Amino acid sequence: MIQVEHVCKSYGDLKVLRDVSLEVAQGEVVSIVGASGAGKTTLLQIIGTLDRPDSGTVRIDGTDVTTLGERQLARFRNSKIGFVFQSHNLLPEFTAIENVCMPALIGGVSMEEASSEAMKLMEFLNISNRATHKPSELSGGEQQRVAVARALINRPAVILADEPSGNLDSQHARELHALFFKLRDEYKQTFIIVTHNTELAEMSDRMIVIKDGGV
């Protein structure tokens, strides 16, 4: 599903990633761990097409994303990749279901169809009763589930999660990681999770350790 080959990335004189190569199979739940500043988030952003490597290639579902132009990348990102962030990044002026619908609407799906799919996901995640509430009216765990539903709305091939449990207590963090496996089994997506929590990383199918910009 994902092939990263000989990826290097620097910011000025700072070399963040040094000749990184890895593969992630379809349906795997993989955690990326490492010390602060090791390059975990940079690698996730490159896999997610939010940043470009200085050299090397990244293939997702058979497409070499390093060869795509910005418009092509935007379309690919919207249809193939879902993102879950630590800060949720929900739009405060919209309801939970409206937030979930956003990627589908951007992709050209009608509001009726998007709302129907969003409600199915929210029912699966046990937050359908919060659909008309705005983010400020939701708990941290509920906001995170809304963010997960939003990442799933376009049925992407890959879900990328950057410290998704960083703002959750240990019990809710374990529940979130268990939820990723439930979602993998139900929707057949591939998950890559950046986390500093080794205990949670060990729950994954596989753990990739980044050290000094390499794996």
C-alpha cells in the first residue's frame, strides 16, 4: 500500500530524514515512535503529501505522489488520505456532522449524500446523538471521534494520525487505539500513527522506530 524509498529531508543545514525506506501493507496498523525531533512528524507529513522530500520517492496505492503537481496532490489527498491530528482542527462555527461532511463536500459530493454517510460513521463511532452540537459543546473524546469520522468520510485508503491521543487520558487513549483496529477491520483502511507512547505503539501490528532521522 505504501512504499517509501530513500527519502531525505533537510531544513537549511538541519538534516531531519536520512535515506528513509519502509513499506506498509494494506490493512496494517503501524506506529512510528522516536525521540522528540527524530523526524516522526516530518515523515508523516511527507507520506501525507503535506510536504515534499528533497529526494526519494513515496508511492501510495500504486501512485508515485512525488511526481504529482499541486492540484493533482490536492485531489489525491482528498480522496486517498484521511488525517487525524492531536488538536482535532474542527471548525468551531459548524456542527459536528457539518465538520465530518467537509472533505466529502470539497470532493464534490452533495450535502444530502455526505450527511447520510457522515451519520453512518457517527453511529458507528457512538456519537450520532452529538451530531448537531458544535465542537465547544463536545468533550475531548467526542471531538476526537468527530475528527476520526471526518478522516473516514471519503473512504480513503490510508489514515494518518499524528499524536491522536496526546490530549487524552490513558484510558481514552487506549480506547482510541482500539478503535483504530475496529475501523481497520470494518473499513479495511491502513493506519500509520505517530505516537510518543510506547505502550500504545506496542498495541499496533508493527512499530517503526525513527532514530537520528533514519529507521
